[in-house]
Amino acid sequence: MPLSTPPEHYQAEHLHGSINEDDLDSLIESTTAAILNEGVFNWHTPPETGVLRRFFEGLLMVPERDLFIVRAPDNSICGAAILAHATARSELYGASATVTAFFIVPYERNKGLGTLLLHKVIARARIGGAKVLDCRVRETLPDAIALLTSLGFTHWGTHPYFARIGDRTVRGLFFSKLLVPEENAVQWQAAGGATTMPHHTPQAPTPTSTGLTLYPAIDLKGGACVRLRQGAMNDATHYSDDPPAQAKLFEAAGCRHLHIVDLDGAFAGRSANIDAVEGIIANTSLPVQLGGGLRDMKTIERWLEAGVSRVILGSAAVKDPDLVRQAARAWPGRIVAGIDARQGRVATEGWAEVSELTTTDLARHMEDAGVAAIIFTEITRDGMLEGLDIEQTAALARHVSIPIIASGGVGTLEHLRALRRAAEETPGITGVIVGRALYDGRLSLPDALQVLEGTC
């Protein structure tokens, strides 16, 4: 059981910006010991030292992540924790923070170090403005569960398929700690709106009444608006030769955001439909998120300076994670990761290549990199009008604390209703991209907005 008073001569510290080589080596050594003992940082077998080194160095570059350590009397590091803040870039989770990782090395346990470390994390969460501190833990870790309970965390839910260890499935337990007086909890409001965000209770999570954002899609090929089926460039339907005019139509119908993809750029690896994108920016006041062919800092900066609100990094998220991390640090809140998958495996290069990386693994990497949101598309459904892959979308939202935007397959109002219901149970789902159904007239924008119960 955790001790109520911290031990002498041990210190919990919050690391800022950088870490010296001695501390980094000590942190890697203690992390490896923790991984071998019970698994930590999503690893059950220790990765190469270079991987851990890049992990911690990159973590310290992410503004919304805090790294904490416990230092022993001999100056070695014997425990660590990561705190994820949800700040202005997250409308839904601005009132919460999450302990995403936590460990004390096996040979330093039963000394109260977990209490010492978690008190430091809780204090930092309060300073950051969090009103709730969340934590997920495998049910196979009784000491961690006892520690959370002793410090006032409430167990409010169970994930039946939280982790896979060897040949067995392990459940996960969801804990939350209220950091403000109970009477203040009902006063929370999502950024930019008057929607309350209830605190977790011992019962099932209360559905949020926050609406979903509708992003009408403008996919560009050869300067025209098209829609593909399952991402195939040779299976494109042509809709308009005037992308700026199409953008104006969406604006006039009441939309407040646009989703643009440079399809030629996605395949070529560089921006291709430059005139069309610039025309849209010049002819509408709507915020624009742009993806396709954005593979370096210069190109990202060029479009952000040109008036694009957010850029979407897809292939770069897989092939150049350092670029994502650098961009997210340079332009907080303006970098979105596009995760496009075929049956759970991530696709790149305009969906022409499929990697061995799973969507969940990539989503967690992107969360750690500091992206503002994730757009998830199941390619086999894209342009088919047969419905979103809601199961995969919701699963992804449960594994990360940043917003998830659904994409691929909307064909009817019932598809939007199904997503709305899923979002009430999984608040991390915050928006949906709709393309072909709008162009074909299968959906009217007013009806779609009414179903989603939010402004778009």
C-alpha cells in the first residue's frame, strides 16, 4: 500500500525543455526496468536505447506534455510520469488533464514514492487549469489502483479490451479525480460555447450535448472538384470546374469550416493544385484545413501564411514523425494528423501504400507529438456512401485525449445520426467530413447540420 507521507531524501521533479545526458541515461535505465517488470509507455518489451532516447527528447518538446521524475538520494532516477494537458486546442477537453504514464522501478517500491510523484502531477494539473485529472490503468496493477484510490481518484468505468499481453486480453480501469469543489463542476463550459461538461461519476459517463462539426470536403484533382471511390485516382467523379465557387456555396449554406485535399499533391508529394487552393482562400472567409503533399516545414509555413487555418499531415505522420513534432511545436493548434487506414493498417502516399503500423499506435504517437486533432478515414468506405466505420472511430477516440474527426462513407442522414449517438458515448469524436453525399444531393446541408446539433 502507498505511504501517506513522502520519504526523506527523495525528490519529485518537473522537467522543463531539456534533460542532461546523465539524467537521460538514468531515465532510460529505469524505464527499461519498469517495462521488463510490468510494461510502461505502451511497451511490454524494451525498445532499443535509441528509441527511448528519441521518445523522451521528443516528449520534452511538446508544450502540452509534462514529464516528471523521482530522484533517489544517489541522484539516480527511479520513477517517472507523463501529464497530458488539454488546452485551448481542445474544445471538449479543455477542463481536463490525463496521466498517460506512471511508474516506480520495482526495487524502489513500498517507500511512498508513488504518492510523492503523483502529488507533484496533481499540483501541476491544477496550475495548468485542469478541473479533472483522468487516469487509465490495467486491472493487473493492484498497487497502482491502490495508490489512485488512496489519493481520492474515483473508479468510474471499465474497458473490457484495454490491452493485449501475450495471448491474453487485459481489462482497463478508468479513474478520475475532481480538482475543484464539487459545486463548481456544473459550471464548466466548453470553449466558445455554453455547453456544460459533466464530471465523471461512478456510473457510466454522462453523454455530452456538444454538437459535432461538419466539414464539407473539396477534393482537388487537375484544378477541379472531384470525389474518389476508395482513394483510387482512376475512379474519380468530376463535380465542378470552379472550386472557389463551390466553397462559396458551402459558406452560403451555413458552413463555418472547409476541408480541402490536394489529391494530386498527395500522390506527387508536393502541392499541385495551388491556384485552386489560393482561389478558395481568397473567395471565402471560412477557416480552411488543407491536406495533400505537405511534406516539409517550408511548405507548411507557406500555406499557413497564405491563410490556411490548419494543415493536415498524412504520409508525413508515418514517414517523418519528427516533422510533425517540429510543426506542432512551431504552430500550436494548427497541425492536424490524417490517419487513413485499410482495415486497421495505416496507408500513405495518397493511400497507394499500406504500412504495418496500426491506427491506434500512430494516433498515440501523434498525440505525443502535439497535434491538435486527428482525422480518421477508413479507405474502404470512402466515397462508397455506405456509412462510417464508427467502431474504429470510437475505439480511436477512446485511446487518445485529442479530438477525432470521422471521415469516409457518409451517405445518409442516418449515418450522421449513428455518429452523433456514438459521440454521445465517446466525447472524443468532435466532427465529420462529408463529400460525395453533399455533391450528389443525397444530403442537404441544413438537414445535416440539424442532425449534428452543432455549428459547422
